[in-house]
Amino acid sequence: MHDGAQRWAAQAELPPLLREASVEMRARGGELLRAFPVEDGRWRLRTDPADVDPRYIAALLAYEDKRFWRHAGVDPVAILRAGAQAMRHGRIVSGASTLSMQVARLLENGSTGNWQGKLRQMRLALALEQRLSKREILSLYLSHAPFGGNLEGARAASLAYFGKEPRRLTPAEIALLVALPQSPETRRPDRAPARAREARDRALRRLEEAGVFSAQAVAAALARPVPTRQRAFPQLAFHETGRLRRAYPQQQSFTLTLDAALQARLETLAASALRELEPRATAALIVADHQSGEILAHVGSAARPGAARRAAYIDMTRALRSPGSALKPLVYAMGFDLGLAHPETIMTDAPKRFGAYAPSNFDGQYRGEVTAREALQLSLNIPVVSLMERIGPARFMQTLRRTGAKPQTSDGKAGLAVALGGVGLTLHDMTTLYAGLARGGMARPLNTLKREQPEEAPRFTSPAAAWHVGDILSATPLAHARGDGDIAFKTGTSYGYRDNWALGYDGRHVVGIWVGRPDGTPMQGSYARDTAAPLLARVFEYLAPQTAPRGAPPPEALTVSTSELPHPLRHFDTRDTLRRMADNAPRLIFPPSGARLAQMQGAPLVLKLEGGTPPYAIFANEKLRKTGLRSSEVSLGPMERGFFNLSIVDAEGRATRASFEVR
């Protein structure tokens, strides 16, 4: 370039190069889940040359700017050729605008109808070439070229007209994309298919002459029809993508943990499930990898966006609802963890009042003496409320929060009814809880944004308690699901038939299902086993079979029959029984519960007891450590590092418990 031309171009003021582009949400594999139009309603997707079929780039340059890689923004050869042709024919036969000049016009939104406009574009093109690479200029063209209506850029056009990303295109598709920007409105295939086809066919013949396509390929392409309608842009995970855009308004591109193929299948599955529900009901679901915490599929509402009768705009994975019996597994996990019960502990299922509170079973029947295992499998109410009375609602709520949940009650206080779902939780909360049970009692937040390092996972129950719960929940086969005993699941129907739940997990996946009316009104006679459970089974059919959810029991898990249990665990003690036994119960003086002990290597741990009737039996983490002890000072010998749950039982079956850490 001449020095004067360089100075002339260098003094040019460039328009903004980074015009607003559509926010994009991509799946874990890079597939487009959803894009958002820019403020004026246009689809403008950023496009790099690597995003399109290389043959399209070759065809574009052969058609528009053969010397693109060699000129400095303005092509003197093309200008001279265009001028000579115009003089010879008396009219304009070919243009002299380079791609760089076209980019200058697109960025400035200027006109080429007069020589001043053309001169301005030439100056801007030279300036662009000075300050950007050829690849960057090409990317600007691919992102801003008009393709009719509200479509800008090759990716937007390919998605709208062909329903796919432009990475692999046919010769017919390439030729149409090459021809459209020259006259995008008059050649729109959805408005003027005949003109679009005529322009495409001319482009095909020119590309054959340029050697881009063979005669055979062009002949086949000429026989292909042009698309006659615009396809809808992808809109997968409507609610979650919308939430993330609102949460991060400055972010332009998102990579989500969602699996695009699974997401599409489950959205179709959820929509088909609506045929079995009443007109005002909908469903929501979450599928996650409970080891990593990554959400693989998220359906906020089975109803399509715009379905007002089913309130499809509400994300029901984030709505506070009553979990009903689906919360019972955590109550039992806590009971096992605190040494209050064991799966084989005998509990009483009979009418009982807890002060002014008198719960009853869902079916109005009572089974008498049952094991805790049977009580959970049958989802009985009296045993779980009795267990909650011993645990304490405040302690239970604290543990629930450690799972990552944000429970809410109407008056801010928790009562015994929490055991039966008397608390507000979201489907996201409940799925996170079950994911923690699947991970052996370790909570981990579920998320849809990829994180470089997972958040620290707090423990909310012991591995043994989590394993026992998984063992119980997987003993009942999930009807119509694949496998036998490889899915641990629980259903729940809230008071008044307002909410139907089904949650389950296998060796890798956790799935949460909610069915109900978004406005919270009852679905009379609707049970989770008839609505949510079948959907849970079908979701697991889409997932690759994994190992059984419970795996091998941890070393501290006590897997024995009722008769083999320590005496205090054979029958569940209510508070009334405990009051009668409280006098002269054994007490642990040292170490106090919650202590952190720094033990010298090889030094024994000596317990100090008071009260009770010897001989004593001592259990550490549910394992019998000592028996037949009569002294008030007992040596447990050297203790390894870790957390210990200690139980001391006297000859009358009275017990004291403490938890401590050895460092």
C-alpha cells in the first residue's frame, strides 16, 4: 500500500467492532441449547471461520473476493475489471467491493449508493486491514452478514433455514448462504422461494466454473429444493438457561453441564407424560451425576413455553412445595446415625398422640410391631414421627440445611409434622438431599455451570446410616424400571394431594420428579405411585445402567438381625420409656460429647463413667468394643484418628452416648 494511503487509512475512526451478539447457552458437548436475540430482536451469533464448513469459506471467497488473502482491503484489480466491464456493457456487470469493504459497510450500516459512501468504505476497509488480521475480518463478516429478516451471520442463517450448525453443509446449502447476503430480503427462501432458488442456482454454476464444486455435485445440488420456512432456534432447558442469564447478565457465552441429547429426550418424555395428567397439572425433573454434582438434564416444566393453563413459565424445580413422605429417608438416616434405631429395630405402629398432634397413616390402618426397615418401606407415619420426637425438629432442620437445602416453614418454627413433609422444600433441594445419600452422606451442591474445582462436600450423616437407607430403599423394585434392586427410590404424596414426588438413585445418577399443579391446589385422588413413580422409571430407562446404589456396606455398618442387635437397639424407646429409665442411667464424664482429643501415639483412651448398673457394654461406631466391664474407668486402648460415636449400655439396657474426634 502506498504511504499516503496508509496514513489516510490510519487516521480513519473505526466504528465499534464488537456489536451486541446473541447470548449463547451450550451443552457439555458444545451443542447449542438456547440463544437469546439481541435487543432489536435480531439473531446475531458470533461466528469464527472454524465454526463453518471450510467449503463454505472457499465458496464465499471464490464468489465474493478471490484475492481476499492477498489484497490490503481494496482490490485494484477488481476495481479496474469492474470499470472495464461497465464501460464495455454500458452497465454494472460485477462489483468491486471486497469482503473487507462489505464488513466496513456492515459495521457502519452505511450505503453504497454514491461515490462518497464507497470512498468511506474503502478507507475503513484499509483501516480494518491495518488493525485486524484477515481471520478476524472474515469472522466479522460471518457474524454480521444479512440473511433476510432478523437473521445475521452464517450460523443464524444455517440454524434458521437448515436446522443445524454450519459445520457440515451440502453444496446446495453453501450456494444459498453465498447468494443470500447480496439481496437478503428479495431472496429470502421463506418469503420468495423461487427467487431464492434462482439465485442459488446461479451461485452453483459460478462455483462450478471457479472449480469449487464438480459438475456432478452441482447437478445434484440443482435438483435439491430450497427451504421454504424458518425453523425455530433451539430452546432446550428453557427455565434453567433463563435463570442463568438473569443471574449473570454480563456473561456472553455459557457452557453448561447439561447433556443435550438427554435433555431433548427428557423434555419430550415429560411433555408426553402430560397426556396422563389433568389439564392444570405439570411435571418437573432433574437428573444429575451425584458424584460430581453436575446436572445432566433439567426440565422446569413439562408444558411447552406459553402454555398458560399449566403455568409453563414457572420453574417448578425452584418452587417451594411439601415433600410429603419423600423426606422420611433423612429422618431414618439421622435416627440410625444417632444410635436411636437400626433397620432391624422393632418399632410400634399404633395410634398415638404427641401432645396436641395426632398423626395417622395415609391409609388409616396400623400394623402393630414392625421393624424400622418395614416402617420406611411401607412409609408408615407413626414410627417416623416417634423417631422425629427423639431426634428433635430443630436438630433435624439443622441437618437438612447441611445438605444444601433451604427449608421454610409457615411460622419459622419446625414441629413434629416436619417428618411427614410439613416444611417447604424445592425439587432442587430434594434431589440434592438424595444425591448426598447416594454419596454416603456427603452433600455436594448440584449445579449446571461447569466448575474448575467442586465445592467442599460437608457430611450430614454417616456412611453406615446412608448405606442402610439405600439398602432399604432399593429392596422394593421400581415398577417398569430396568434392573432388579439397582435403584433406591422413595415416593411422596403431600397433604391434600397437592404434590407427587419420586426420587431415586443408582450408582451414578440421581433423579428427582415432581408432579402437581403450579398454583398449589389439590389434585384430588392423585398419588405419586401413579404419576411421579412411572415417570421416574422411564427416566432411568434413558440412563446407562450403573452399579447398585448401596454398593458394599462400610466397615462400621452393623448388618445383623433383630435378635443379634445390642439390647437397647432391639426395641425403639419412646420418650415415655426413656423417662422411666432415666433415673441412675450411666453418664459419660470423659470425654464430653463434641470433644477433640489429641492422642499421643500409642497412648490409650480412658473413659470415665458415672452411674448406671454394671456390667457395661461399649460400642464405638456401632461396633462392640468392650463388654462385661464393671469399673468406672475403662481403657479403650490406642484409638486411630477420626470421628467416633460412642455408646455405653448398662445391665438394665440404659445407655449414654457421645460423639468426639481423635486427632
